[in-house]
Amino acid sequence: MVQRVIYCLMSKAKKIFYIGKTRQGSQRMVKHRHDFKRFEKGDYGFCSSYKVIECPDCEFLILRYIDDDENINDAEKKAIKYYRQNTEYILVNILHNH
């Protein structure tokens, strides 16, 4: 069974965070790191998550699991809105209609 989750990448040292959605569960962090390495070599495009990935203290946190009947895009938007309003950390997502 695929685990759909809303997750956060966070650097406590820089007080920045990134929120995303995935169907890869905790394996998403592996993909982020792989893509970042490719980006550093010039083989892959930029993603705002890289601002957090490059931090030595980057943490991957699952914020919540998404039920089968819930829209994952809506859940991500709600999480972004909530955490933007309720934390002192800076959101690094490049927002598109969030």
C-alpha cells in the first residue's frame, strides 16, 4: 500500500522549512537528496527544497498521513497555510496559488 503523506524538511539552525506531498512515504528524502546532487552537477533543475537539503541539520518529518478519500493537494495547501501562520521559521517553498 502506498503511503500518501504531507512532510516537512526543516533546518533548525537556519530556521527554514519546506512542505511537500508525496506518495513515496519516507523514501521521499532519498529522492530529494539524489535530485540535489544532480542539481549541484548541473544535471537537474532547481527546487526550493534544496535550500533546506543543503543544510547539515536537515530533518525529514512526516506531518500527517493522508486518507484515501482526502485530496492530497488540498491537504498540502492547508499544511503550508497552517505552518506559515504558526511558526517563526521561514517557508522556502516557491508558492503557486498556495
